Amino acid sequence: MPDVLAILEQRGGTLKKVSHETLTAARHLADGLNGEVHALLIGAAGGSGDGLGTFGADKVLLAADEGLRDYQADRYAAVAASAGDYPVVVIAATALGKDLAPRVAARLGGALAADVTEVRYEDGIVVTRPVYAGKAIYTLKVTGSPCVLSVRPNAITPEQSEKAGTTEMMPVAAADPRAKTVEVKQPEKAALDVAEASVVVSGGRGLKEPENFGLLEDLAGALGAAVGASRAVVDAGWRPHAEQVGQTGKVVSPNLYVAVGISGAIQHLAGIRTAKTIVAINKDPDAPIFKVADYGIVGDLFEVVPKLTEEIRKVREG
Amino acid sequence: MKLAVCVKRVPDSEARIKIGADGSAIDGSGVKFVLNPYDEYAVEEALKLKEAAGAGEVVVISVGPDAAQETIRTALAMGADRGVLLRSETLPLDPLPVARALAAEVKDGSFDLVLFGKMAIDDSSHAVGTMVAELLELPCVSAVAHLSVADGSGTAEREVEGGVEVVEFALPAVVTADKGLNEPRYPALRGIMMAKKKQLEVKDAGLEAGGLEVVSLSHPPERKAGRIVGEGAEAVPALIEALKNEAKVL
Ligand SMILES: Cc1cc2nc3c(=O)[nH]c(=O)nc-3n(C[C@H](O)[C@H](O)[C@H](O)COP(=O)(O)OP(=O)(O)OC[C@H]3O[C@@H](n4cnc5c(N)ncnc54)[C@H](O)[C@@H]3O)c2cc1C
Ligand SMILES: Nc1ncnc2c1ncn2[C@@H]1O[C@H](COP(=O)(O)O)[C@@H](O)[C@H]1O
């Protein structure tokens, strides 16, 4: 059967939002192939596939085991590779997916199209994937079978498609992983991740001092946004590397990206090319960031940002 | 301690990318190529581990065209001991064939650790290192920002969304390097001179074609020109208006 396996992602028993995008991509391909979508959910016991039928899953496979609560690369890969004979496997290109997708592809001996931004069926599977940090885009025909596709978060709009979504338990073999995740350290205060957030507010060297990022945290708070940073301020130790946006940081595709005191170096722009709306605040009217921004304000961020925060709070409350 | 580092020759991150005449690959003429930045972290880590062990060898391996010898020489100039080029004028976009060639090369090398960058900045597959580990059935931690190795085992930390995973493994193993792992050294003049004399073996890679066929390579659609809504704090209401009613993101 030309069925498509969609590997979904949960954390702490909660399905991640990106899973609906994975399912949507899988649904498109299954429709082209005349097959079903089987959603695989790996985690601790008690997980549930409720609602996955709404996003196009014909069947939900639950691989539940206490040892699978946190991501265990080897065990997750073994579960995924033993789920069945699927010609196509779809995964989100998150931190987990970027690690898992090549493992599954290698185990299946299949092709890998990584971090794709479009998936469609046209006499075969066709994907697009940005390369050279988004400076060029490949359109590729996936000729290898089986194949694994990892899909960039926020690139595909989730669509509802009512299917049965019947749940089946999948047997999980006991196994000793080759490498074992012994701990997942949580940050002191849980922060929204830039790669997942639908709004991102990033700051650069224009903020002058690390303490001034408080201004951006206020703005992010008002917008429900994640805080991001340029490499310059990450290298200076002002912000953690997890927040870096760009070629050697994270690629983000939020609905709204606000760049504050960031010049817009080519390596930074590489990370925001697929953002839907970009706003730039910079005192230099010639800063390259204005070339990619949909809306710009030329001015001193120390005046503009507090005002913007205040106005957004009004909008949100009103 | 015996270490292997797999490195790729890639266009510099500043390079302007031109599309070649046949519309299926880039035009590399006039482009500056460099050692993939993430692979610099992998080379540096290997050198540090060898130095800490007091003895050993660091072998640098690349799959690529003849010109990738320069890339290998860069790593040799940093301090690696010898290089191997698995020659292939073109590289498939599907990472599995390259992973298979590298796996075959390191398989019998009795390496304690095989290091990679977490991704090549040209194709950004984020895959080759992890695939090599799977093919060789070795423990593997990808995108490592902190590594400690002692007495035949290792602990690595990798950043994930909203946290840090701490992973333990036994050697031999595969690690792929993220930014933050270390500060790569610059090759000193002496290193550059010495690198010229180091052994660099060249053989054919014999790559399979892989399972991805190029339909086209194009430039991304230009972002449509934006506008400056105004100057200073007075421009904020105009910005809010645009975000609310034009972009509809508020
Ligand atoms: C291999 C490689 C990889 C790289 N990867 C990345 C990456 O992933 N991400 C990344 O960001 N960079 C990356 N870089 C670095 C990049 O080239 C730039 O150096 C960096 O992005 C600059 O950061 P910045 O914009 O914060 O600082 P700057 O370029 O110094 O810009 C600061 C801006 O703030 C403005 N400003 C100053 N004061 C104010 C004020 N009071 N109000 C308003 N505006 C003000 C200035 O006009 C200026 O435009 C990479 C570089 C290399 C070589
Ligand atoms: N052609 C190659 N030759 C040697 N190493 C490679 C090659 N391609 C990728 N690698 C290694 O695999 C890592 C991940 O690359 P990629 O999966 O292409 O993003 C790189 O950082 C290199 O360490």
C-alpha cells in the first residue's frame, strides 16, 4: 500500500503544533498516491491521538513506553523504522526531526529531502528546498523509494481533512540505546523558541548593553513573541546561542519578525527570508535590513520600542 | 586517541550565488570556497581531544572535487595530521550516497571518535554525520555544543527547543558539532607551511546517484519592496495601523 507515515512530535505528552503541518504535508502526498496517512506518536504511556483524524490521519499508531518520554534517538529511530513498509515518511524539521530524519532514512536505505518548504504530488513527489542559506531554491523530484521528507516548521499551512483517525497501539521492543539521553535541562524560565514562535522580536548590537534587552522582552511580552538575537550579541555573550537567528543560528518563518538595532547582514537575512512580515527599527536609514523589511521606522530604538510596546498593549487590550 | 573529521568545501557565507547556465546547479566561477564553518568546530574539537590525550592522530576526510584538497589543507594547517580526498566532481543532493562513501572510509580506521559539522551551509541537510553513525551502528549525538570525553565514554549536550539534552555514550562514537562547542584556531603561518608536506591521499569516491532529481534551481522570489512608515516614536501609530490593517498580523 502506498501509505504515508507521518511522525508526529510531542513534548511532555502534549502534541506540538508543528504536527498538524506534518500531517497536512503527508495528507497531500497520500492523496496523490491514493494511500492512507498513518500518524506515529512516540512517547510515554497515556499519550492520545485524539483529534488527529481532523487533520487527515486515517490511522494513529501509538508507540508508548516509559523509556520514550524524552527523545531517545536510537529508540525513536528503531520504532520509526519498524512501523511498517512505508514508501514515504514525513517528519517536521525541528531539533528532534533534524536528528531523527537522517537516522530513519539511513535505516530504511532511503533518500532524504531535508528541510523542505513545499511538498506536492505531480506524477511523483515534488519538493522545494532552500539551499545556500536561502539564496537559491531547488525544486526536486523525489525518485528514491523509500524516502524521508523533513518539513520546515511554519512553511506549510495546516489544513483540516476529516478522516477516521482510529488508534492502534504499536508494540515497542525493549532496547538498550547506543547513546542515552540522561537529562533534559530546562531553562530557568521557560522561553518560547524562535524557531517555533509565530512572532519573533530580535535585537542586535544597537541595543548597546545586555540589560537593554529588557525593552525587547517587554515588547515580546506584549506581542506574545519569542526573543531572538543577532550573532553579534550572541558572540558578545549578551544572549544565549539558542536565540541566534541566521545562517549559523536558527531559520525562522514567523508571521511577524521585528528586527531592532540589527543592521541586516547577509548571514542574518538568511535566517528570516521566509518570515511573512518583517518590521525593522534602526537609526540608520541605509541599514540593509530596510531592503527586506515590509515596514521600517528610522529612529532611535530607545524611543521607538517603548512607544511600540505601549501601543501594542492598547491594541491587545482594546 | 584516533580521530576522524569529515569536512566539506562550501561557498563562503558571503558569496553571491549565481545559477549556472543549465539551471540545475550554481555557477561556481568567481565564488570563494571555504571549509564549512561547522566543520571548523569539529576540527578544533578533534585537535583539542588529541592534545588532551597526549597522543593520537587526526585524519581529515572530504568527499568533493579536486579543489577540496585546499579545504583539507586548511584543516591540516590548523593541526590535523593527514588527509583523504574521496574525489567526486559533483555531489548528489541526497545525503545518503556521501554518507555511505564516508562510512566505508572510516569503517576500518579504528577511530575512537568521528566528528562532523552539524550541517553544511550549502545544502543544509543536517544529515551526513548522523547517517554515517547509523550505517556503522555507532552511538551518535548531533548538534553538540558541549562535549567531554574520558575513559572510553563521553557526555554531550545539545540544544533543543526550550532545553538542553544531556546524552551519554560509549566510544567509538560519532559527534556532530554546533556553534559554541569551541573557538576554532586560525592556522598559523608555520601550520600552513607544515600542511603542505602532510600526507593527502586522493582516491575516487564512486558515489551512487541518490534519490533526488533536480528539476530546477532558482533564486527565491524577491520580497516585495517595503516602505519606511516614518521616523522616530511618532511613526509608531502608522506602523500599528499597517500591521493591523495591511499585513493583518496584529
Ligand atoms: C560565517 C558567518 C556566519 C554568520 N552567521 C550569522 C548568523 O547566523 N546570524 C547573525 O545575526 N549574524 C551572523 N553573522 C554575523 C554577521 O555578519 C553580522 O556581523 C551580524 O549579524 C551583525 O549583528 P548586528 O546587526 O547586531 O550588529 P551591527 O551590524 O553592528 O548592527 C547594529 C545596528 O544597530 C543600529 N543601531 C545602533 N544604535 C541604534 C539605536 N539607538 N537605535 C536604532 N538602531 C541602532 C545600527 O544602525 C546598526 O545597523 C555571521 C558571520 C559569518 C562570517
Ligand atoms: N562531501 C562531504 N565530504 C565530507 N564531509 C561531508 C560532506 N558533506 C557533508 N559532510 C559532513 O557532514 C556534515 C553535515 O552535512 P550535511 O548533512 O550536508 O548538512 C558536514 O558538516 C560535514 O562534516
